[in-house]
Amino acid sequence: MDSSVIGLIVVALVVVAIIMLYNGIIGKHNAVDRAWASVLTQERQKNKIIPMVEQLVEQYKLHESEVLTKVTELRSAIAEMSSGVDTAKLAAAEQRTQDLMQGLKVTVEAYPELKASDVYMKLMAEISEQQEQIGAAIRIFNANVEDFNNAIEMFPGSLINSMLVRKQKIASFSDSEAQAGFEYKPNL
């Protein structure tokens, strides 16, 4: 073989490798975006349940202002999440959900007949199911973030990213309240 043919083959292989790395970074970024959309979808699904909680609270006239305020805050937090990947907004929405659930537990203690209500039991089961779905969506999101961050930080992807793609590292979702419950902190 002629040395110019070998040189052309090497150049072609390098170009193909660069294209594959570039497309891989873009694909992984799009997977993160899709995973974030799934998190938002689950949060919005939970938001559809909130009007039923409002009706239930109004029916029993339970701590009306406090619980209804928490419900309104939760709806607002979920509505604010639609503008890009923002794990801080997700954490705020999750905190508001926990506050709402705590308020409902206090309500049930004050009104035992509510605990026996079929509507209440179905709502609580649905909210629990939605929370599990959100947790699953967050795990998928974090896995996609890890894949994407690895693609832009590890060689040779880091070289292609710095020269061509210029994507920034994305932060994984984390829950500061859950982290506070652990004494161990990894030395990262």
C-alpha cells in the first residue's frame, strides 16, 4: 500500500471517531433533557391530584388555611419547574409535598372519620404512587446525568467537548434534607 493511502485511511478513521464522539455527547445531553422531562411529567401528574386534596380538605374544614396554603405553594412550585433543568426547584417541590403530607397526617389525627373515608384512602395511595414514580424518574435522570458528565469529562470526549460541543457539566438531583440524615459524607 502506498503511504498516502494509509495516511488517508488514518485521517478518515480520526474523522469518524470525532463524529462518533460528538454525536455521543449530543445524544447523552438529549437523554438528560428527556429524563428531566419525565421528572416534570411525574410532578405534573401529582399536581393533577392536588385539586382532589383541596376538595377533601374543604369538605372536612380541616386546618383550612394552612393545608390549602401548602397545596397552593406545591402547585406553584410544580408550575415553576418547566423552565429548564433545575434540581433546586425540584427539591423545593418535593419539600412542599412532604409538608403537605405532614399537614394531611395531622388532619387525619384530628378527624378519625376521614381516615376511614374511601376517597381519602384512594388519594393517599395515589399520592404515594406518584411519589414512587417521581423517585424512579429522578433515578433515571441522575443516571443520564452521570452518563453525560462522563462523556464530556473523560478523554477523548473531553477534548471533543472543549473543541466542538462546549456543553457544561449538569448537576445531579440531590435532596439536602435526606443528606442531613446521614453522618457519613463522601469525600468527593
